[in-house]
Amino acid sequence: MSKKSLLSWFEKRRRSITLNLAQSLITKVIETVTELEKALQSLSQGIAKEAEKNIQRLFLTEVEIDNLRRSVFAELTKGTLPIKYREDLKAIISRLDRLADFVKDAARSIKIILEANYNVPHEFIDIFYRMAKTLVVCTNFVRKSIETLGVDPSQAIQLADKVDESENQIDNDHLRIKISFLKNPEKVAAPTFLVLYDLADAIEHAADMCADTADFIRVLAAGET
């Protein structure tokens, strides 16, 4: 087992305040993505009240993520970890925080749809829901890749490749949804189009951040193989 990689610190120093906070943050990011998927599932089933609950939980979790990020960075200034590990950990936390920000952006678009009492045509909502489901898979591959880094760097790289595969699926659906907008202009008024466009972009940006995190994991893993 590698003694130098970032995740070996997660495995060997679980009592470290910094690393425990970081682990909690990763878990919370997964929760936001899952709530986004559930919200879009509820929308696809016409259950607006349940979608509202999902969005509210997502917003509350995102606040927790912001607080955890600040706590991690505050702990990092105390220098309890070697500088290389501090910088690596900060880089991963920053990427995960940005991922959560994009998920929150997507949730805001859904909130607008809900408050406007707008029924998203199935031609669109089905693709959005599929994108969100794939984002859950993509984010879980990110988590597994991080967890594996300190144990098996080659496996971490393989999982990072899985992140890219999921991200490509979301890119393809991102293209499909925009083509669908053009093919069904009579079903979307201009103001609604802007909201749905933002929703599509936010999910795609979240997937891009997963891919960016996977790239960073590859860099860390390459130094261990």
C-alpha cells in the first residue's frame, strides 16, 4: 500500500479533524446530487410537492457543504498535515465544492419551474432525469476513485476512466436536450426556454467538474505507480 498518496492519510488518520471533515463533505456532495435526481424524478411523475422537498433538502445540504469547506480550510491552516497533502486535499475539496455549486444552480432552475407551476414537456423532462441519474453514477465513481487512491492507484485510475464514460453520456444528453428545444419550439415559451437551458448547462457543468476531479486523481495516482 502506498504511504505517500493523499488517501493513505484518510485511511491511517481517520481521527484527524481535517480528514474527518473532508470525508463528511464528500458524503454531503453525493447527497446533493441524489436529491437533484429525486427532484427530477418527482417532476417526471408530476409530484411537485415531493420535488419541492427534494430541492429544500438539497439547499440545506449545500449550506452544510459550504460550512464544511470553510472548516476544512481553517484546519488546513494549522499545518497538521505536510504541505503536499494539504495542497492536494485543498484541491480536491475545492473541486467537490464547485461540483455542489453547479448542482445547486440546477436546483434553482427546478425551483423556478416549481414556483411558476410549469409542467415540463416529457420530451425534455425525460432527458433531464436521465442526465441527473447519470450524474449520480458519475459522482459515485469520483467518490470511489478518491477512496481507492491510497489503496490501489491503478484501480483509482480505472474508476476515474469510468467518470469520463459517465460524463460523456451526460454530454450526449446535453446535446440531445438542446436539439429537442429546437425541434419542439411550440412547447417552450422564451422565458421557460432560458430556465431549461440553464438547467441543462448546470447539470453538464457538474459533470465537467466530475471529469476535472478525475483528471486530478489521475495525476495523484500517476505519482504512486
